[in-house]
Amino acid sequence: MEICFLDSVESTHLYLKQYIKKNGYKKPFCVVTKHQTQGIGSRDNTWQGRKGNLFFSFVIDKEQLTCDLPIQSTSIYFSFILKELLSEMGSKIWLKWPNDFYVNDKKIGGTITNIANGLYYCGIGLNLQFVQEEYGYLDIKIEMMSLLQNYFSIILQKKRWKQIFSKYSLEFENSKEYKATIQKKKVSLSDAFLNDDGSITIDNKKVFSLR
């Protein structure tokens, strides 16, 4: 995975897409910055943070991912691998369905994944320091480039979805105390059932997690 560091950018996700459009895709590529001024979140929301936080987007083709990964659960897959890595470093971070990073009861970041022409574009934002009262931040210190190198090394090992899901399904119980936005409405996850493909069944309807 080639990693490109930028001092500041409006959005790593938009920058990456424009870069691939101009130069084409040759190999997995990541753009990372500590200062993003107009980040993209789920449902066309923005995700902004103070300078010094972690923002990165990467592109990878389908052939370099595990063959059993459900297309609608790529955000869970990419998020949980990072969550596991940070947990091994001592963080109490956990993943709320489908793509929000939490420490205790406060959101500290999130993931968005888009798929186009066989390429997976994933953007992740993570607060490393205080942003504002309603949000939290990572509870450990990290070395940014070392973390990313380790993270991408794990992804390129093609860790099976089944392995990820078996651990995530246990952690999903934490999500039941919260709400998720489904069809533009905040819906309690208290009665949600997690399916093997990462979707949930709620009110007898299947809801997919692709964000």
C-alpha cells in the first residue's frame, strides 16, 4: 500500500477519487492528513475535526480482498480491523453498527465506503484529541504512519470475513443501547438482529450496512 501524506486537504476521499480519475488505478493507494477541512460522512454529512486528528482514505481492488467479504459489509470489515488493532494497543474503542467508532459512550470517528468500477474507496476519520463536547477522542497515543502500515498489512493478508464477523457479532450487543439512522430516521437498535452478512433485521425488515 503506497501512502501519501498531505499537510492539509478539503477531503481525503474526494482527493483520492480525483487522483484515481486522473492517474488511473495501479495498486492500493492511501491519502492521509492531520487536517481535513470538509470531510465526507455518512448520508452526505460532513465530518470535521481540529488539526492533529487522523483522516485517511484508501482505494483497493476487489481481487486484493478476501473472497468471502459481503459487498454491503465492507465498512464493518475495514472498521473492525482498525478497531482490533487499536484495542491490541490498549484502547477501549468499540464499533457501533455499522460504521461508528466509540470510546465509552461517545463517538470518536467513523467510516464511509464507496464502490465503483471494481474499486473499493474507504475513508476513515478518527479524533485523536478533543473536538467538541458531544464527541470523544481516542484514549491512547499512536504513531500515525506506523499504525497505518500495520493496518494495511493486515488488510492485505486477506483476513476472512468469517473471522471478523465472529468477533464483531459479540461486540454488536453494545450497539443495542443506541440508535442508528435508517431511511433518514433515528431507530433504536435494541431489538435488532445481526445477520451473518453484516446486515440487521429490524421490524421484520433487512437493513444493509453499506455506507
